[in-house]
Amino acid sequence: MSKKTLLACAAAAALALPAAAQTVDEIIAKNVEARGGMKTLKAASTVRMTGRMTVGPGLEAPFVIEQKRPDRMRLDITFQGMTGTQAYDGTSAWMVMPFMGKKDPEALPAEETKTFEEQADFDGVLVDYKAKGHAVELAGKEPVEGTDAYKLKVTLKNGDVRYVYLDSEYFLEIRTEGTRTMRGTPIDFESSVGDYKDVNGLMMPHAIESGAKGMPQKQKMTISKIELNPSLDDARFAMPAPAPAPAAPAAAPPPPKR
């Protein structure tokens, strides 16, 4: 290959890079528009989602998810007459699970905290991804359950990789894939979202199914109600102090003197 041809190829490659980056940004812009537009999206500062989720074969439990900008999240789930909580306060994650024998609040390990930090992102990883320190590239198109979808490779600021699939016609998210470490073991996961409905100008999914990739058993969440901008105090997301120990029984009075 001549030197002239090499220079021409290098120039073509250099010109192709901005075009590809622009294509990614155009796709993300259409996703934001499909969700209701950036102005409407940013107008929501808190959200509360109420519904039911599967907790085992044939078992369901009511749940409430609350989120607050920029990165606070709380999940309450009621089972067997007890309510368990998992939350992220913007820095650390914690939980109380009385039906699992964990009645006192406890901090979650770093690997699980990373998961909560990602899920607590109010707008999702694509919105303002550059400001958040993420990188996004277009990895082509793939069918997802019969629907053509844009496949976006998202490299998070912490180095983890996620694949986000956007419906090529409506530009709404329909699936996310990636790998998470649970109790020291990397697990490939997938999460599918659907049943989008208009909530005060925002298109929001009301059905979420997630679990280990390739496994038939998935956790299903059906959302029946979404409230935008409910009043949520920061204390809702902070880890409470442990319950005080029960007081020691009072000493018996001395016997009366004869």
C-alpha cells in the first residue's frame, strides 16, 4: 500500500470517529425526547413507585420504590407481615430485612453498594453520560424478542460495562445487560422493561423483569402507581440507628426488716 493510500485511509478513519460519536448522541437525544424531553425529565426531582414483585415461585409481595435527585433510592417490601428496606443515601447502601432474620440496620458491602449507586441514578446512565464520566459507543443493531434495537455499549466511570438496548422505532429502553459481582461471584444479568405509560408527560415503564442471564426464573415487578415529585426528606434514605437494647429488669426490693 502506498504512502498516499495510507494517509487517505487515516484521514477517512479520523473523519469517521466524530460521525460515529454524533450518531450515538443523536440516538440518546431521541431516547430523551421519547421519554418526554429533557425539560420534563429534569422537572421531576422525586418519584414514588408502588406495585408488586415476585419473591419466589408463586409468591408476590407489595413494594414501594422512592427516588430523589441526584442519587438517593429506597425500596420497601412487605412480606409475612414484616417490612424490609434496602436504601442508598448517595454515599453508602444499607438494609433491614426482618423476614430474613436481620432486624437491625446494617451497611452493605462495597460490591452491592456499587449496584445501588448505579440503580439510584435518577435519569439513568445515558442522560448526561459524559458529565457522569461514562463512555457510550454504538455496538450495532440486534433483535430483542422480535424488535430491532440499537445496542449501546456503556462503560461506566468505575469501569463496569453495560449494554443498553433501545427500540429502533420508539427509542425507548427495552433491555439492559451486564455483569455484577454478588458475594464475590461475577453474575451475568439481564433486565427487560416494558408497558410504558404516560405519567405527567414522562413515558415510564410499568413492567420490569430481571435476573441471571439464561435462567428461566426472573424477578418480575409490576408497577400499579407512579407519583412524581412527592415530598421526600433526605432522612428517608439515611441508615437508622440500631434499636436500643431492652432495659435490664429492675432489681427486686430488699425484704422488709423485722
